[in-house]
Amino acid sequence: MGKAKNRKYKIKTHKATAKRFRLTGSGKLVRTKGGKSHLRRRASKRAKRLYSRMLEVESARDRKRVARLAPYLSKYRANPPR
């Protein structure tokens, strides 16, 4: 009975954030670019190729916000368990 008093609460993960961001092996937070899904016929081949690259999140404020929204992102690197 005494064990339940010292338990911490689980934090719910913001699923949209967890799908958009990833942590690399070295601990960098990376994101994909927007605008990849449709209306790409008029874009140049080079522009379309650059859409597939992952970009590092530069801003410390954004990294802190993502860490708050997806607290277990660092625990499960690229593939979260189902």
C-alpha cells in the first residue's frame, strides 16, 4: 500500500510531435520538411530531391518544446514500440 504513494505520473506523448521529429544516434533532434505530399509537379527535380533530407532543429527553444511534447522521444530512438 505504501508503494503507490511514491509513484510518478506518466506523461502523455503528443502524437503529432512524435511523428514529425526524431532523435539521431548522437542525440540531435531532426525534422522533415513540409510540403512533400502534393502539388510537387511544378517544382524542380533539385527542389524535390531536397524535400527528402532531414534538417537539424537549430533553436534551443524549439528543442525544449519538442522535449516537453514528446518526453519519451529520447528513450525510443527511431522506432517507438507498438
